[in-house]
Amino acid sequence: MGADVRQVADGTYLVHGSHTNWVILTDGDAVTLVDTGYPGDRRQLLDSLAAVGGSPEAVTAVLITHAHNDHLGSAEYLRAAHGTPVLLHEAEVPHARRDFLQQVSVGTVLRNGWRPGVLPWMVHVLRSGGTEQHPVTTPAPFPSDGALDLPGRPVPVHTPGHTDGHCAYHLPDAGVVISGDALVSGHAIGRTRGPQLLPGMFHHDRAGTLASLGILAGLDGDVLLPGHGPVHRGPVREAALLARERAA
């Protein structure tokens, strides 16, 4: 399956991989990559870079929303093969190294196997390398506060809960919020469409995830690029408040 690349704003592309999204930000020939999909999504990842006129060598940095396997998949590959810096919130750096793992266990998934869609999703996870570990050898924290000096000028926004160091990325000039798994618009095992939280078993700290919806509600934007599901257009504040209402 080829990469499903959607341009959502000038120099901003949402890519749908196999059940997980990543984002490409371009500025001339240079690229910022936000997340990398599952390990098994690598061909799609490379194809998506080519589709926007980029290449692995053009990626100035990989930004990670959080270090779950379906977002971290090819980060170490890009670092090792091309010297690409991998940047995260400081609280997520040891998670990316796999000093610890804040991710739903296989046992928890199996105990929820009676829920619609869970077992087919688990089969997909296994086929995509989702239970493999690909730690980043030398992940680094963001070098400064505020906008990063990278294509797209993304501003990291700490949104803990899904993991301790989960970060969204705000593109104020474009009115775009890259929300990772702090706020999504769909999931393979979900039956709800539109702004929502992931099912509770996926969050390290669900109360923290709920609190972070308030942080997202404070961001100015009308284009939401989630870690799962399609682009959502409309005020990000309203999307975050709707997700909180649904979660309650």
C-alpha cells in the first residue's frame, strides 16, 4: 500500500500510514518529520517523503510526539542511517531510549479482546512490528523553549497523560495543531468519529490526558492533525472540549 499524503496547509502534509499518522513540514528543500509510524511503515514513510519532493537526507530533524512503537518506528533508522537528530520533550527522552516503557501491555489488550475490533487491530500491530522495540540510541530534548528553528517553526506543547512526556506541536502562523495521541479523530478499535480520546487502556495516566485537553483548548488553530484518524477542521478549542465531553 502506498503512502496516503494529504496537503492540509502550505508546506504541511498529513500522512496516513497503517493505522497511524505522521506529519511532514517543508521549507524549500528542507523537511521536518513529526513521528514515523510503525516499524513496518518504513516503505510508506520513505515514499511519503518522496511524494512531497523530499528525501531522508533532507530531514533536518525528527520530532516525536511520544515514544510508542507506532510513532517511534523508524526514528532510530533515520538517526543511524542519516544522522538525523531525534528530538522529544525531556520527560520522553528516557522513554525513547527504552529506559522504561509506558505502553499498553499485550496482556491488557488480550483482556480487552472481547471488544469489537480489538483482535483484528492486534493482528495488524503484530504484522507491523508494533511489539518490536527500536529504541533511539541518542534522543535529545528540545534545544530551547518556544518555536524550534526547523521547517514549519513548530512550537512544542507539553501535553502529558498519554505518556509523561507527550508533546503536541503548534504551528501558530498556519493555524495547525499536531496533537499526536493527546487528541485524535478516530481509531481502528473505536466506533466514534470526530474529536475524542483514545480508549482508556492506551493512556499511562488518563486523568492527565483529560487535563491536557485543557492545554490543547488554549491553542489558536482551526486545523487538527491527530496521531490517529483524519484531519479535523474547525476550532481546536471546540475539538478539545468535545473530546472532554465525550470522555466524561
